[in-house]
Amino acid sequence: MVIPIIAVPRAAADTSKQPQAAALARRMLDQLKVAQPLSIRGYSHRRFLPRWAHHRGRCDAREIVLARDGRRVRKNANCHPVKGIWHSPYDGKRLKSEKQVDVDHVVPLAYAWRSGASKWSQARRRAFANDLTRPELIVVSHSANIAKGGQGPQSWRPPRRGYWCRYATSWITVKHHYRLFVTRKEKVALLNMLRTCRG
């Protein structure tokens, strides 16, 4: 049985609002502590995500994001998308198979670990990894997700320069909410990306 999902895909960044978003992001960034990255020692993907959390009945966070960010998405009785069209904002690719896409953590789990999440409780790390409220989860192409890995904006940026404003504001919003610190090079990279925000 295939059930259609009615979902509004995440809209492209509204350039008319970019200057306001950038100004807010700069203020939030200024409030974040600047520090040296912590050790990766003790990190494991399972410390954040032993499995995707279920939010709505049978649907887990990953399945909800796939439906939210796609068009004409159809799912099976277990809520798993079996058909749809996805646009990867990182590289501009149009993808027609769920096998070609990943749900990316904008602030990678390993990066969050080194930014202060290593000191969190298991419950807080799990909430971070499944957060549908902040702009932490987004559908991107598998190839872009692999290229990014656990890198920060000082080492990796979306190939599409037109997405840098949205990427930087999302990154800062997540870090600000969770009170994760930034490194000096990371802050410089974010400020440089915010300069691409246009009105």
C-alpha cells in the first residue's frame, strides 16, 4: 500500500529577508564562546543517534524530513518514502530516488561533539540529532553529504555559493540554541559566508 504525503517543501532562501537574517545571525554569533576544539576522543555516532526518533506515529525524524523537503513524496505503510523528487540545496542537484539523498545534520554530530556536546547527557545529544524545530536537518545529495563529512565551515562549504547565506544562518542558529562554542577560524568563515546575504 502506498500512501501520499502532503508536504510543503522547504522553500528556497528568500533573498528579500537575507539582510535581516544575517544581522540576527551576527548578533547570535557574537554571543557564542570562542574556544579551541575539544578532543574527538570518545565520540561515536551512536552517542547521538542509536536510531532515528519517532515523532508522529510510525514516522521517524528522517522520514519526516524526507517528506518535508521533497515534492510528490509517497510513502509505504511503514512511513518510508518510496517515491519523490528532492532538490539538494548544497549542490543544486535534482534527485528522483530516495537512495540518492541523505538527511544531513547541518552541524555534524562529530563537530558538535568537539564543540561542547561531549559534555551533554545522552538525552540531550539524542534530542539534538533528531531536532525538527531548528534548521539542523535537511535533505541533500548523498555525494554532497559524503564530501562534507564532519567538517566545519572553515574546511567545507556548499558548492553552491548562493546557499552560503542560508547555510551560515542555519549553522549559527543551531549552535546558538544549543550553546555550542565556535573556533576562531570557524567564526571567520561564518562571517565571510554571511557577507553573501543580499537584499
